[in-house]
Amino acid sequence: MVISMIGVTRVEEFQELRPLLFAIAYRVLGSVSEAEDAVQEAWLRYEGSATQAESPKAFLSATVTRISIDVLRSARVRREAYVGPWFPEPLLTDPYQDPERSAELSDSLSMAALILLERLSPLERAVFVLREVFAFSYREIADAVERSEAACRQLALQARRHMDAGRPRFEADRQTRDRLAGRFFHAMREGDVAGLQELLAADVQLVNDGAGKIGSTIPLFGAAKVARVLSVTIPPFAQIGAVLEAHEVNGRPGLIIRDRESRVFNVWTFDILDGRIQTIRSIVNPDKLAHLGPVADAHAVIREKKQTRRDQRTS
């Protein structure tokens, strides 16, 4: 994507580049809130610079990359101590679009890819994102991470090896994914065990990120077990006024569950391949949902759902 900066102010330059800067930071950090903070810090440094950068894009991209690397280094300690599975903060819409890099942008945005990126060191991750996703030259990358071009080539090679070893595969056709997701949502609302099981891979896994505060930290495996659990847990949410909203999440079919006040309670993402759902990821940690709007009291919602089920059994 070519961005012209002739005859514009620093504020205008920054605003035009903001989507790119956020896209870089989010893929390096896996956190919407931290990426937004990194972009804001990059602006403050750009605004406070005594000299005019020859290339605002190069200056700001390098700055947000360095900030993101530093943030990721400190975040690693917190993530290692995280209770239960750790998932990135869900992103509903990627603000950056480049038709020439659409495949790379889409693949790198998925939950599975972002989780795989966690295997890399902060430097490897930054180099991989800049090179493989955004097609920066090694010279630009070297300036951004303050390493030699030779070192960056080596970092990129190491990162590609790690990523290739576990690179996720997805259903390529969007319409196929969306149709399957639509059938799955319908079966879930109806509590249709057989319908659910038909759409799940035999070795499907259902994994919850609740930071040990909400929901189980132990994944469920197998189509029969996952279908049974979904059939008895999801319909009662509708009975207490919750809304299941189909929505693209991180570039893949997803689901937002809201309480009766439209506050966000839970976000799901789905990995789909060969006409079956391979993985369901549930994000219910309220700290990871705040950027999506008002957040529901998850404990209150769960208590009400359980009470509704008890009342139904005794009536």
C-alpha cells in the first residue's frame, strides 16, 4: 500500500498510518489494549521529535515495533503465570487493509496463528511480522529492531521454521466457513446434539480462557462430549435473555454472547477445516473483553442460568 505524505501535518501523517501501526503492534503483542497503548506512545515520540522524519512510515513503524518488543518482554512474565489457557484479546475488525497482502494479513490475524506466534522470542516475532506479513525489507527491519541485516535474516529464518512446524490450516473458502458456522449456531440454539456432532471434527477441542476466574481451565475433547456440553449449556442462556450474535472474530467465524442488557459476556472463535469445526476457543476473561464495550457480570449471568435450569428440573 502506497501512502503519500506530501503537504500534510504530523497529525495527518500519523492518522493515515495509524491502521498500519495498530496492525503491526497487535500481531506482535496479541493484545488490543497493549497495541493501542503502543500506537499512542509512538505518536507521542513522533510528536516530540525535534526533526522531521524523512519517512514518517519508516519512523513510526520502527518506533511502534520497538515499543511492542519491550512491552512483550514484560508481558511474557505475566503470561507464563497466567491461570489456564492464554488467548489473545479478540479483534472484531482489522483496521488495516492491503489488497496485495490480503492472504498474509488474514492468516496472521487468526487466533491459531497468534497463539503460534507466542512460541517465538519477542525479536523473532517482530521480525517475522514485519517481513512475512507486511513485506518490509531487511534494511527496514534492521533499523526497526536495531540489529544487522544479517542478524534479521537469521531471526526470520528461525521464526519461519517455528511457524512452519505448527502452521495452522483453515478452510480457504469464506462462504463454506460461514455456511457451516451458521448451521452450527442454529444447532446450538436448538440444543441439537446430533446436529452439533455432525459439524464437529472427531477430535474437536473446546478450550476456555477465563484466567481461572470463570469457567473450567481444562479443555474438552471429542465430538460427542463437546456436542453434549454445548447442547445443555447454550440454550439456557437464551432463556434468560442472552443474545448469541454471529460475528467475524480475528478474521474467522465467531460468536459474541451478550446478556439481556447487551453487555459482552463471552466471545468464541472457530477453526474450520475439511467441513468440520476443529477447535472452539471461548474467551470469558472480562479483562480481555473490555475493548468491545460494556462487559457483563459473568458470575451473575452464570448463576442466573444455573437457577433457570434448576427451576426447569423441579417444575
